[in-house]
Amino acid sequence: MDFRKSFRGLSAIIECELGHNPFTGHLYAFTNRRRNKIKCLLWENNGFVLYYKSLEEDKFSWPKSQEEVMTLNGQQLNWLLDGLDISAMKGHKNCTMTVFF
């Protein structure tokens, strides 16, 4: 991906290449080949929010998924932006409770 793209170019990739609607409120994360920069794009009510982070020395631990699109929860996104390997990180398992009255 050409990392010089602004919100317009990124939203075009989301729509044309991924086949998704960029106006749904989902957050999309993109990285460059060197994995030292990340851009996140999000539609919020009346405009795009573009988040950009550039690392001076390290690289992002980008998921090694073969899929073009991978769904992350908020905690996993924070781990990714903090430089942690999200494939190695696991939170507590979800559990449900049954309450009897």
C-alpha cells in the first residue's frame, strides 16, 4: 500500500479493494512494509478520524493472518498500537452466568 494516502485514499481502498462500506463506524488499520508506521481510519458521525503513529526504532507486531481483514476488539487494538504481539496475548475467557430465582 502507498502509505502517502490520506483519508480519501484509505476510504477508497476500504470500499473498492476490500468491498466494505467505510462509513459504518468500523475502524480500519493499515501499516507500511517496514511495519514502523500505522494509520487507523474511522468514520465518526460527520467525518473521518485519521490516527497516525510512526515508530522511531521499533516495528509493530502485525498479525500474521493470511486474511486481508481481521477483526480485533478494543483491547487487541490497544495491544497492537502499544507494540505487543496480539497473537500471543490472550485475555480472560468470556463466561456467562445463569441466575435462578
